[in-house]
Amino acid sequence: MSFDTPEANRAFQQKFGFPYDLCSDTDKSASVAFGVSDAADPRPKRMSVLVGPDGKVVAAYEKVTPADHPDEVLADLNRLG
């Protein structure tokens, strides 16, 4: 999720061939609600949040190493059962 417009995210998605849509949070409401950013922040922090099926945050990853992060998230998903 980024503060970029849906159009900018769509262009980024297409440029890098992501098979999923990217979310836009142009008014910062989701980022503020999840505690990732402050309303005054010009850009969101680089952070991942894993949301469970019940809509609750089950893990927050404040420091992400791109090469290791997918395995970390998959391990947490497996623990959810």
C-alpha cells in the first residue's frame, strides 16, 4: 500500500509484472489506522503488516529484508493454520 494514486500503482505493477494489484492509500487513512504512518508523514514507512482472516493484525514487520521476507511471511501464515 502506498500514498501513490491508483494510476501510479497500476503503472508500477505493469512495469514490474506483479500478478496482483497494489493498494493506494492517498488519504493515508489505512496507514494511520494500522499505525504504520502518522498523518503528517509525507511517505509511508517501509513496513509489512500481515492481516488475519478476522481482519486483525497478526504480525508487523518493521524491518524487511526483501530476499528473506517472503519466507518469513509464509512461515507466519503456516502458523495461523
